[in-house]
Amino acid sequence: MQDKTFLKVEGLTKNFGGVAAIVRVSFELQEGELLGIIGPNGSGKTTLVNLLTGFVRPDSGKVIYRGRDITRKMPYNIAKLGIARTFQMVKPFYQLSAFKNLIIPLYSTRVKKLRGGKYGDRDDVAIDLLEDVGFERDSSVPYKVASSLPHGYLKRLELARCLALRPDLLILDELFSGMSMSEVASTLPIIEKLNSERLSIIMVEHRLKELFRIAHRVIALNFGSKIADGPPRDMKENDAVKAAYLGSEDED
Amino acid sequence: MTKRVYGIVSQKGKATSVMINSIIIYGLVNSVILALIAMGFSLTFGISGVANFAYGGFYILSGFLTWMLLNYLKFPFVLAIVVTIGVVGLLGFVTYWVILLRVRGIALSEVIATFALGVGILELFRWLGFVTYEFTLPYLKKGMVLIAGVPLDYQRLFIIGIGLALVLFLYLFTHHTRIGLAFRGIAQNERTAISLGIKPDWTAALSLAFGSAMASVAAIVILPLGIISINQGYEVLLIAVAVGIVGGLESVPGILVASLILGYAQIITGTYFKPEWMMVVYLAAIVLTLAIKPSGLFGKFKELEERV
Amino acid sequence: MKFRKERLDRGIKVRCEDIFVLSSYQEMLYMLFPRVVPVMILLILPLLKGVIGLYWEKVFMITCTIALLALSWDLMASVGLISLGQALFFGVGAYVTGFLNHTFKLPPILTIPLGTLGGAFICTLLLLPVLRLRGVYFAIVTLTLPLLLARFIEATKILGGTEGMSGLTPFPNIWVELYVPVLALLVCLFGFRRLINEDYGLVLQGIRDNDRAVMSGAINIYWFKAQAVFIAGVAGAFAGAFMTHYNQVVGMSAFAMDYSVLPLTAAVLGGIGSFAGPTIGAFILIPLSELLRAVGTLRVVFYSAILIICVVGLPEGIFHYMRRKYHQFERMVDVG
């Protein structure tokens, strides 16, 4: 029987030279869901994202996307299937301008297929994408070189880079970290809007208040294991979750 | 490496028990030679991430320096060795401060600068005329011994001894001493290392000094087996990297195992096929490793593969 | 009174942005001058052959060869692949061409294109397994491949073994000899520059600067690296193919270290990443080294010294320095 679950993660395990980063993590994601992943520092959130997107090979376990086993695929093949991710440590192409940064993902074969092979308007598409994520259109900001842009803009550039691929699943690794309150406030509705347009999203976040406002469901990790799985309101009452965060900063 | 170095005469099709013993013993010698050569390079590059493409140059320089001290200045043997190791170690240290410091982090420039240094040293000797048969280093002790029917000279026995001792030393050093752990620290995560109070530049310079000194030791012990040939300077680099790739770069057991594999593969190839094919063993090993397990046999951090 | 050095674009450079370059002859000349003059020089030099003599004619040929190899090197460096063995491309191209001519008696008009494309293809295949490696390992393997291939030929005695293959077909006339490499050089120079400025070139440079981000953009970086190697291989193999017929002989010396070290030095001297830089570097380095021929193999030591000095002291290279002077001026600004 063909499994119709959008994303299915089974028993993922990863050790880094004796340190258990992820221990038998399993969960499911339905199409159109916005899933949050929370947990204190060192709980394995970024490792999980790396495992899902092919940057790290698991020791055991499976990742099944739309019925397809993508566990050991290369990152670019996973991206080609429609899974885009941001990086926690933002690293744009510093010498290029903001909109030139987007040309590269727009060059991929996935985009060529989806956009019908029109090459001429890559620059226009890039500018549009930047506007979608909150860059002011009629300013010189999109043309500024990436190394001169403030952190908040670089994070939004990361988002634009993902959107350039027209993904079906978007994985955001601490997108809001380092953003000011107003930047978060302006970016949150963008994410909500994307999700309402059937884009499935996984968000790893420390900013719990904002996350709980828009997530359908939240998973909590601690020391590499999943300790909770449910809607946001359940997380606030969950003893295990509270215990995990005790001793580390509560971002609420 | 010439046929003479291995002391094997190829007798196709005649596999006697002496032949097998000969392969076992000379294979071991060869393996230890490879390990000795690879260790200095591994220490600097594999373990502390500092590229030293001048390694081959330092190796040959050590040989010629010892020769000059012995023949021009008439130094006693022990003094010549000590001075050479010291000078080359110091040279490695200075190389870091003068050349590598300015280009640290830019892989391209590190490679080119150290490579140019190595080539410069080697070709300088070639121009100065250090290319004839008179350039040999003396054996540490003349004489032979019979092991399981196979004649083995003391030099080769000595090589085995020093080689294994150095491997052990390297392992203990990088796992149990403060400096050694610092070496590994800066390769893995320079920022964390700094925050722990390790001074990366000093540590890197020291690792370069140590690595170069080990090149000296290897040269002094191995070069007596033949003449000091300048082209060997380039081969040394190839050996160091082949062993590193096959064994896994940050791993000392990896160096040992890789050397054994490559060493024996070479001897067997040299005995049953043509000696010229021995070089091809390196290339085959590199390609096979990259195809099957790119991080090498013992590579833990999979730097080549997972660059997260 | 504290001063700070400030760099500003020259007025004329600013006036040349976009369409305004056509506003007057001054602007047009400013932009055309650096492009047209070198091309003119290159096209005219062969015509002076009667004046400069056979020896310098040969130097010119070698310069073009090294320039082609330097361009080839620069393209690979643009995608993050540091090669210490351009001799691989040269040698393989040379041997394929020589083989086709020696064994099948094909004329140069066929052997050279076949040698170029076949050579590039073979080199790409050889380098395919090592494209996954980090820059430093790739560098080492490129260093050793030419040495290994030379040994292989020596050991197996194929393709002429140590003597090589001789008595190959020469070129029909002197003008072909002189102009074909010049034209190839110009094609590669302007072609590569165009390539790197297009979006394709952005992808290549992205792979060099941040391959993780490029991978997450659904681009197979290894496929692009392979393409870059192939294109670079075409330039390099052509140099080898051409020289085989120029010299009418091919041997193990086609894999000599010179063909690896010289292009590298020319590129570093001239300015990595600019393509024009390596070309200029070659045209400075080779004639200079010919003048130093008297000192024999000490020349290689000179190259090494130049390499180290450039890498450490003048990393931008001559071309970038000249271009900066052309487009910008400096002044001291009072920052109180």
C-alpha cells in the first residue's frame, strides 16, 4: 500500500564520534502543515535538519518524502525534489549583490522545468522574490552587495533563496534568530501566507511565542530524543518540555 | 624508489618459502618507510589543518644538509643529525610566520605558496648540482642479520624500530599531551580552540615545525638506502597524501594501516610484476578509496564528504 | 590631523556606466582602449616575424601555449579547483594528437580538433573521482597525475615509450603556425571572460565560494565542476595538440613540470580570476625567462620566488592592480 504521508521520518539516529546527536527520532508531517521543532541548545535540532536534507548521513533510520526514500540522497537531489532549507549560520555569497545571490538557485534544472525554461527574466524574478520577503522594491537595497547588508536582511535573503526553488517543503532553521522584533513581526505574516498557500513548513525555532502562534503542531527535542509531539497549547503544559528548558534561557 | 632500495630481485614464477618470507619482511620495511614519510605531513595537515606542500622539499633538504655537515664541515654523525633536525624544524616554524600567516585560511594561496617553496628548494639543489652518485648518507650501522632465512641489513631493522616508535609517540602525543590536543583542536574548530585559550597561530607554527622535524628524521633514516634523488622530493608528497587519503587524515592508526596496505601492495606488485608499476599502486589506492569510502578507513569526521 | 586613504572611481569611469559610454568619443575610447590595444598587439606581433627572428618566434609560440594553459588554470580556479598539474591537459592532448597522426596518419586538420576534444574528455574522466575532494587534495592529485602518466608510458613502453613518437606532420605554412595559437588564445580569453560574467559563471563562482549554499539550491555541483574541467581541458589540450605538430614530435616531456608551474606562476603574477591577468602574466614571464636562460635551471627557483612573493605580497596580481589604477584614483581624506 502506497504511503500517502507527505513526510515520514522513522527512527533516525546519528552519532558524532561518541556523541549521540539524534536518537531514534520519528515523526510525520501532513501536506500543508506547519510543524515547529523546539528544544534547548544542543538538543539536535540542526542535526535533524541536516539529516532531513542530505547534508549528514544517518547511522540508521529513514526519511520518506511523498513515498520516496530520500535518506541517502545528495543534498542537491533532495532540493530538486522540492525541499528547501535555510542555514542557521547565514552564509550568502558575500561579494554578490542581494539579487545576484538569487540567480544561482534560479539556475537549477528544477527551476528551469517549473518556470518553463525562460532564461531571460531571471533578474526580474529575483527582484520579485526579494520583494516577497520584505525587501523594499524601489530602493537600492536589492542591489547592495551582500556583505554590506544587516543581519535581518541576510536572513530574509536566505528565505528568498529557498523560495526561488518553488519548494513544496520549506525547512527554516532558526530563521528568526538575530532578527529584531519588528523584523520578526513583518516576516511572520509572510510565512503564514506561504503556509496558507499549501506550502508545508518545518520551523526550528527558539522564539517560542511567535512559533506557537502560527504552528499547527510542535515537536520538542532534548538530548537528541523526541520528548513531545502535539499542538502548541499542549507544549506549554508539558512537564518534560518545561524540564528541558529549565536552566536554559526561556525566550518567551 | 629504485629496485635497489628494496633489495628484491624479481624472479617470476618462483615462489619459494624464502620468497614469501622475503615479501613479508620487505613488505614490513616498505610499510614503515611509507608511514615514516607520511607522519610528518599528517601531523601538520591532517591533524592541525595546516597545508605544507613544501614537505618534499624539507625532506630532501634534510638529506643534503646532513650530507653537507658530514662532508664539508666534518661534523660527527650524531651532531649532524641533531643539527639537521633542529634547523629543518626551525625552518618549518619560520615558514609559518613568514609565508603562511599572511595567507591563512585562503586554501588556494596556502597551497601555492608552500608548493612554490618546495619546488624552489628542490630545484635550487638541482641547479647547484646535487645530482650525482656521491650524494649518499651513511648507514647508521653496517651489517646484516638473518631473519627467517631473509637477509636484512641493520639499517632496515632500524627503520622498523624508529618507525613504530614514532607512530606510538605520535598517537600518545596527539591524544595525551596539551600541545598535541591543541594541534587537533585548531583543525576541528579554530574558534572554539581560541576560546579555550589555545593560540592558533603559535600552535599552527609549532605543528609545522614538528612536522618538518619528522620529515628530517624520516629522511635521515630512509635516504641511506639509496642516493638522495631530487625527484624523490615530489614522490614524498604523493606518498604522504596517498597514505593520508587511504587511512583517514586525522587518524594515527589510519596512517599505520594505510601504510601496511600500500606497502605490501607495492612489494607484491614489484615482485610479481614490473617494478615500474609500484607507483601506480598509489594512484589506484587513491581512486579506490575515493570511490568506496572517501573519508578513508579510519576517518571519523568525514571532512571530504560531509562539509556541513 | 589624521588622514585616511580613500579610493574613488574616476570621473570618466562613472560617465561610462551603461548607455552613457556612447555619449562621446572620449568615453568610448576609454572603454575600448584596454580591450582593443592588446588584441591589436597580438594580431600584429606575428607579422613582425621577419624582424624579430626565428628564436623569438619560438618564444612567442611558447608564450601563447603557456597563456592558454594559464587561462585553463584560471577557469578551474574560478570554480574552486586548484590545479598543480596543467601538464596533464597539455600532455594528454599532445599524445592523443601524436597518436592519431603517427598511427593513423590523419592530417593536422583532423588530429588537432580530435586531440583537443579527446584530450579534454580523457582528462575530465581522470579527474572525475577527485572532484569531490577538498581543494588541497585535488591539488595533490593533479600534481601527481602527470608524473604518474609519464611513468606509466615509460613502464609500458606504449605510445613510443621513452623515445616518443617523431616524424609527425608539420603545418602547411608559417601563417597557420603563427596565427592559429593567437586566434585560439583570443577566443579562449574573451570566451572565458564572457562565460564567467554570465549567470553560468555566477554558479561556478558560487561553487568556489560556498558550495553548500549552491547545493541547497538544487544544483549538482560536481556536474558543474566536471563541465568546468572539460572546458578548461579544451584550452589546455589544444595547446598540447598544437605544439605536437609544431615540434613534429611528442614524448614524455609533454608531462613536464614546467607546463604546470609556468601557467600557475603566470596566473598568480597576472591576477587570478581575471583571465586577462594570466595572459599578461604569461607575456611578461616567458620572454623574461628566456632572457634568463643563461642561468639554466635556476629559472625555476626564480618562478618559485615570484610565486611566493606574489601570493604573499601582491595577491591581487598585476592585472587587478593596473585595472584599479585605470578606473580609480586615491586620495588622502582628512578625518580629523
